[in-house]
Amino acid sequence: MRILGIETSCDETAAAIVENGKVVLSTTLASSLQLHAKTGGIIPEIAARDQVKAIIPVLETCFSQICHSERSEESLSLSEISSEILRFTQDDINNFKNSIDAIAVTTGPGLIGSLLVGVETAKALAFAWHKPLIPVNHLVGHFYANWLTEDQPPSFPFLFLLVSGGHTDLVIVKDHGVYEWVGGTRDDAAGEAFDKTARLLGFDYPGGPKLSKLAESGNSEEFKLPRPMINSGDFDFSFSGLKTAVLTLAKDKQFTDQQKANLACSIEEAIVEVLVKKTVKAAKEYGTKEIALGGGVVANRRLREAMKENWDCVHIPPPSLCTDNASVIAAAAFYNQKEIPWQEVKADPSLHF
């Protein structure tokens, strides 16, 4: 079964074709990172406007890769994508339409304007091509990065740590479509904490990856930062106190290059330690033998290392599948085939597990 996945929940525009929930046949993503770097963060209206421009070229490039047997996992600019579709013909469209069995689209959570771009496009294609339409929860989609890369995906039940710019959650995944949420952030998500503290150190958006790179040359001993809620009796997180502590340290202070690296290292260690300790504690309490990770922050090298150091069976997807992409949306749809009439598919920016 071949499913076309469409993902536009935040600032990226992505499409992918996945076969039987496992094999990625085509994947295309238009990044608006440079656009948001100019404004210091994501402005929802600007993001949605850019996605309106990108969605058709992204889809046509995705189709073209199938028709011309070329696959690329690169993040492309809109101009690069536009040049690709010049080779695309009406015969290609007809061939592609006949080669897919269903369409999947992210319906939430996310930015409402961005979600609508993907949802309305998917509804139009489902209507015009007479294809089943499967709505997908973006958060659930991240589970399935671990199905796209491994011969042996996680065994049920397993504990899933979702850690991204907008979400930090612990979920027991009992089966496809059967989840139990056990904890999450009470304020800032871990990815947000990375980006906001990085900005305090002078990094442009998105600063998290730059902070982590700098942390590699640092020493966490110089600056002692709090680990909020690390010893609480639940599985919730809080990162606003860490952000405040860094703000206090950085206020009106000039750091040497080494001090800056040391502070970056301390920030990273504080966030990673909380994530790992809470996750391991939850796995022990709920008796899950396996842990799986997903979300953009999972691309962080230190988090990947620390989780492997503290648990025997950990599933960690490659960085390309950690960030927002359409491949996981198509895969999630295969394993959770809850087709509904296209007229009833709605964007829900507040969707949760």
C-alpha cells in the first residue's frame, strides 16, 4: 500500500510517499529556515504565506521523484524545487495518481494557518483523485520514525519520549492507536529551552543546534544550573526556571569564548539530565523494556549518547527523521488506517494524544 503524506504543521512544507509503512519511496521538504532566521523566530502568518507558495511545488517534486526514479532527502529551497518540476508532465501526474492508494495529512497540533495549507490541499486531492483521506496526529507521527529505519521496530508496549521545539511528552505506546500519556512539560518545551537560552548567548534562531555545537568544546563544571522538577514524584517537566537562571547569569555580563562554551555545555547537560532521568524512571515504573525517541531535539548528540548510556534497549531514529517530515505521517497512516470522509477532516491546532 502506497500512501502520500503531507506535513505542514509548523514552518516546513513536506510531502512523501511511503510503501507499506516502511519503505520511503520519495520525500521532499521545503525549508523556510532562512526566512524565520531574519525575524528571530517563527511568525505564524509569514510561515503560512510561505507554505501556500511551496505546497504545490513540493508535491510536484515528490511526484517527480517517483516518476523519474530519483529520491532525495535534502531540504530544498522553493527556487530549487521549482526548477525540478519543469520536467513534470500531465502523463506523470496520471501515472502518479494511479500509483498511490491513499492520502495522509497532519491535522494537528500546530499553527492553524500552516495546518490549513496541508489539510485543504489533501482534501482537494482526495476529492479530485477519489482517494481515501487519513488524518494524522503530528505527535503520533513521530512514533513512526522508528518504523522507517529499523528491521525490528519497538515492541509493544514501549515508552516514547517526544522532545521537540513545541512538545516534551512521555507516552506509553501499548499498540498502534493505543496510547497512555504519562507526563509532559508544564511550561517551556525542551527545544524551546535550547533556542531561548541560545538566544541569550547571542545565537540567531534557531539557536539550539548552535548551542549544542559550542557545548562540545565546553566544561559543565564552571556554571551550576538548576534541574527543575528532576526529583518530583511525577513525570512532568519544567524548563522555564532553567531559562531564568541563564538569563540571570548572562545579564550585563561579558563572557570569554571559553566561558560561553562552558555555559552552553552546562545548559545542555541540565536539559539532557532531566530528560534522561525522568524517562528512565518512567520506564522502570511502568515496566517497559524498550524506549523510543522522536522529535527534533532527538538530533542532539548528547541526548542520544546519554539515553544509550542509561538504558539497554533504546530506539533512536536518524536526525533526518527526527525533525518534521512527511514520511512519518504517511507511515503513521498505514498503521492507523482511520479513513474518514474528506469533508469531515478538520485542522485542530490544539490536538493532543
